[in-house]
Amino acid sequence: MTVEDSGWHHQFVETNHIRLHCVTQGEGDLVVLLHGFPEFWYSWRYQIPVLARHFKVVVPDLRGYNDSDKPEHGYDLDTLSADIRGLIENLGYTRAHIVGHDWGGVIAWHLAQRFPHYLDRLAILNAPHPQRFIQELASNLDQMRRSWYFFAFQVPGLPEWVIQQNLKNFVQDFFRGQAIRKGAFTAEDTQMYEAALSKPGVLAVALNYHRQLFSWQSLLRSWQSPELITVPTLVLWGEEDALLSPKLTEGLEAFMAGAFKLKFVPHCGHWIQQEAPQTVNRELLSFLQQS
């Protein structure tokens, strides 16, 4: 699949006292695509040109990643969600369709709970609801095994040093090694991710996302009654995800007060929008264009 990048624009948008680097294309209603760990805007390379035929597509590097600002603090879900709320406002919009994968999906879940009036529609790709995820980590041995790196990342300083010493192998193992459709990641793709992760400060702040998830505020919130999500929601899940158990999709109805659809994509791993781009593009267009 050819990535048509000739219409992409790079810009910085100020939000929540930081600057986020964004790639944009298209005009119309706003669609914001949120990447995960250890990615950056490039993980949406197959979606940007397709969605941009119908929408204004904005793809930020999340706080700390690639060319966005890298403050020492602010990697909790409240602050990360406020980053995206401010992004929508400072782009001149009052509402947006939000699409998130992995950590971007976790932020999107939280955003839909905290700031529902900023969302038109919510699409989640292989990303657990944060309350559901913490609950599974506490009780599901299979998910504990899959999430070994979450626990390893809690050690201050050491994980980023180890990864930095073996960055090329880490990138290849994490992307191509965890993919079901190995051809989704070319040598050029892994070089792009390696270059983005090698920028000063990126690894440390990327790991802070995982550390903040185990803060006492997050743990306390995980056992409280959830704020129900009122916007129409689509969940797409690569059913052979090696990192996240399909059990994380069970019981999502308990978090929903609006329309909800769950669809599994067969023979597909964690990197769903890169492993099955045509399927993801078709599902997103169908969902986001509904009136």
C-alpha cells in the first residue's frame, strides 16, 4: 500500500502550556488520531491520506514523543487528556472525532469520560479501558504475563538505559516481533521509529506513561464506579494481539451509555492500523461518516 504524503503539513500547536508537533491534512470536521507506545504520528501513515479526503485530520506526537515538548511532568491521564482538549480548542474547533490506538486509545477512553462534550465519535484500536486494564492486571495471570514490560518499566532509570543500549533490536522486536502480519514493518519503518525514539529525552518520558498508570490516583479510580461514555463508540481489536488479552474487551458495555460496536480483526496483532490498514480505513470511514 502506497503512503501518499504529499499533502501532509507539519505544524506546532500550543496546548496546556506545551507545544505538540502535529501532522495535518484535509479539510472539514476534525478527526484527531492518537498514537501509542513506542510510536509517533507515523503509525497513522496509512490512515491520514484516506481520512483526509473527507475530514481535517490532525495527528499529534503525544506529550514527550518525537518532536513534541518533553516536560518532566504531566504524564497522567488527566493532563494527557487536557492536552488533547486544548489541541481541539486551539485548532479552532469545539468538537472532534477521536481515534486512539494503544496508549492513545487509553487517553481517548479517558477523554471521552472527562470531556464528553468535546467528542463527536470515539474509535478505539487495541486499547484497554484504563479501569478495566488495571483490574485485569490485578487478577488475570495471562494479562500479567503479557504486560511484563509494564512492571519492568517501573524501575527508575534502568529500563531507558537498557533500551537505549539496544535500541535497534528493541524496535525490531517490539514492532515486527509482536506483529502477526510481519510485512507491515519494513526496514525503513523500523528505522523511522528508532530515529524518533533516539531523540533526547523521549525514552524517559515514554516510560513515564507506564509509571503514572500505577499512581495511587489511578489505582483508586480503577475501583470506583466508572463515568459512562455517552458518545457513539467503535472498538476494533486485532484478535491475535500478543500484548493485550481479548478478555480486556469483555464487559465494556458496563462503561457505555451510548451506541457501542466491537469488531475483531482476524489474523492481526497489536499494530492493527499498520497490519490491516485497509480494513481499519474502511471501518473508520463507515463509522465516522454516520450522521
